[in-house]
Amino acid sequence: MIVRVLLFELVCCGIVLLSAGEAAAQSSAEEKLRALIIDGQNNHDWKTTTPLLRRALESSGRFTVEVATSPPEGKDMRGFRPKFADYDVVVSNYNGDRWSAATEKDFDAYVSGGGGFVAVHAANNAFPEWPDYNRMIGLGGWYGRTERHGPYVYLDDSGKLVRDTSPGPGGHHGPQHEFQIRVRDREHPIMRGLPPVWMHTKDELYDQLRGPAADMHILATAYSSPEYNGTGRHEPLLMTLQYGNGRVFHTALGHADYSIGCVGFITTLQRGAEWAATGKVTIDVPKDFPTAKKSSSRD
């Protein structure tokens, strides 16, 4: 009789433990953030870089990722209408034809209503004539951007923000090279725990970016050296923006596979996407993060 009671209790205990384990697993799955990457057109190699962006997000253990690919350049865009509201954060690896008016309205409502948005590298080239998009990303370049799109924004040698409203084109970079990233706000959740200066792998160093730059906060800059046909100024490359109730993380890094492989890029992408989705950052800084003198890459 005693043996039967003990067996019964052990079975019940096992059921409770199993149920608790299943609940924990379900809870863990529910805690993952839903991310959507937009691609399909870009003057960069999106077919190579989108899988790397996806892997970078998924490897954090914080995201599930889906991809929405637009029709090719010049094709009818009316059928391209992702359900942005189904996701916690949208990551743009897109630079191409304008979306339909309905899709643009959906996206504006999504971000302004509290959705998270991450603009990666050439996504800041996109949609120069879409005013709301320019406000979302703060700064952009190329495709006819000039002073009419907003001031050229940079930091002077003392770290003071300069909004240069003089006439001129928006968007430029010299030859690709490794360069140092300098953190400008070490207390922001995305940047907290990162070294004050770190070496980024070979990439395009965007400079002379222009835009409304409203509700924009610069997280990190890089010095655009005249040695590489640069401006001789400290150019904003990582920034956050508030758009309505939505949070935007804008990284101008990430030109190619070797740029995205930088542990600094991967880490700031992960943390920036989490912040855009939730306003908080729980993803740790990895041990292989680059130093001020040496870059660090993952295959």
C-alpha cells in the first residue's frame, strides 16, 4: 500500500514537473520578439545580406524572423503589402521603388502607433521624396537629396552637434576601409557596456547625410578621414529616433557580408532591434567584441 502511494505521488510529481517544463518552454517561445526583414530591391547585394541579418537576429535567441520580398524593380508594387502590425520590429534592407500608397500608409501607422523600426545601411538611401520616411530615419543620402531635404548633420571636434543648412548634395563615402566607431552616449541601453571606441570591419563610411533629423539622438560616430576622401568630420552612423509612439534604430553600417560579419555590427543590430521593439535591452555584450585597435568578425 505504501509503495502504491509513493508511486502515485511520484507520477503526480512527474506530471507537475512536465507541465511546468512545457509551460516554461511555451513562455520562452512567447517571449521571443517577432521581426520582419523587408528586401527585394537594393543597390546593394540584398540576396547575400538578408540571410546574414536574419542569422544575426536569430542567433541572439531573442527573435523569430520572417522576410517579405518585394517585386523586382519596375514591377507592380500594389500587391506588396506586408502585415506590419503582426511584428514587434521591422528591419529594412530595402532601397528601391516606392511602395503603394496603401502600404506606405500601413507602415506609417505601424511605426507612429508604437511599432519598432530598424533602418540598415542603404535603407537610408530609400524614398527621398517620402517626407514621413525621411522623418523616420532622420538622415539619408543620395537619389537627389539636397538641402531641401534637411541640414547636413555632423559633430565637430568638440563633440558639438552641427546642423549645416548650406546648399549641397546629401550622401557620400570614400573607398571602403576599417574605421573606429566612437560611442557618444554610453548610458543609452543599446550602447551600455560597449567600449567607448571600437574598430569596425571594412565598410562604407557614410558622410554628408541630410534630413530633418527631428527627435534624433546620436549614439555613435566615425571620423571621415580625408585620407579616404572623407570630410574630416565626425559623422553620425548609429542613432535612434522617436516617430510618434514608435522607436527607430538607424545604423548606417552594413554594406556587405564582411561588414555585417563585424561583431560590433551584429551586437548593435541585435540590441538596436530589441530596443526598437521594447524600449529595453537584455542582450549581453559578447566577449569577442572588437577593441579600439582590432576588429572582430564572425563568418
